[in-house]
Amino acid sequence: MRTALKLGLLAVACAVTAARAADDKPPEGFTAIFDGKTLEGWKATGKADQWAAEGGMIVCKGGGGGWLLTEKDYADFEFRCEYRWGNEGGNSGIGLRTPAKGDPAYAGMEIQLIDDENWEKVNKFKLAAYQHTGSIYDVQPAKLQANKPIGEWNAVRIVCQGRKVTIEQNGKVLVDTNLDDHKAKFDKHPGLKNEKGRLGFQSYNTRLEFCNVWVKELK
């Protein structure tokens, strides 16, 4: 009986989480760029079957899906989303101002999402400073980590306005930089010079869920 009760409570908790993901409304001035039901307005660069809309969430089922990119370009914007890992040792990223083709880490910008705490245990090697969550990949390391435990939702806020990029996770500022301070990286990362491009999520190695995917275009 006790086991049945626990299973019942777990099922209710899962249902509530899914409902929260589907029912939350964007703050004033923001637009939901995921409708909670389909991937309309998005396009995968890899195996499309690795991406799905489930329970009000964008779900990355595992590796091989490449990137899931918006079909629309964004220039200056504030982007918000929430994500949670399905397993330890996960790796992903958020693409910014990236073209439809090419690796967003270089052709655009990639903001790292990674299981900092468990990565070395699972994958048997240490992360470089620029690989930690919130870093602009291979460009600007995050100043700290602010991850929640596996299975809990992490909130991300990214502001791109002109040359300035600010990245926050769970209310903590991880990066606040001017892209022109990284001119030495322009040859390897030409996407740092982009004025606009697509937004997106990376499929790398494990299940990852996203919800409350909102954007506000800035003037």
C-alpha cells in the first residue's frame, strides 16, 4: 500500500510539472516561440526524430539530432527558457544569432548547458573553463556555476543587445561581456560578428527538456 501511494504521488507530481510547463504564460512584452504542442516554427539540422513536443515541453531524446533552430532570425532580444536534465553527465547548448547552416558554436554563438557537477564522474575527463554552463563556448568562460540538481528546472535568461551579451542562470549572472572584447576569436568564431540569426537548442548525448521558451525583441 505504501509503495502504491508513493507511485501515485509521483504520478501526480509529474502531471503537475507537465501542466506547469504547458500552462505558464509569457511575461508582458514576451512571445512564446514554442506553442507547447508542436515544433511548428522550428527545424532540426540532424535527425528530426530526436526532437519532440511532449507535455508542453520541447524534448531532446538524446544525441544525433544536431540543433533544433527557429525558422525566424532574431537580432537584439531577451531570451528566456527553463530546462532540466533527464540523466547525469548531459551536454547541450543554446544557439544565438546563428545561420540555418553551419555549427552554431562557430557560425553563431553557443551558450553552454552542461552537467558541471557530474560531468567528470560520468565522462571521465575534466571540463575546460569555457565549457561550463553559461559560457560562450570557447570564447568567454562563465564566472560561476548555479545549477540545480538533476531533475529540477533551471531558468535561463539571455540578453543580446548590440555587442553586449548577458547570461543568467537561476538569477545569477554567469557572463556579462562585450563581443568586441574578443576580437582575437573572430577568425575561429566568425559568428561573433553576426548582427542577427536563429535561436536554438543542441542535441548532444542525453535526454533534455525545455519549457517556457520566450523571447522579447529589443529595439
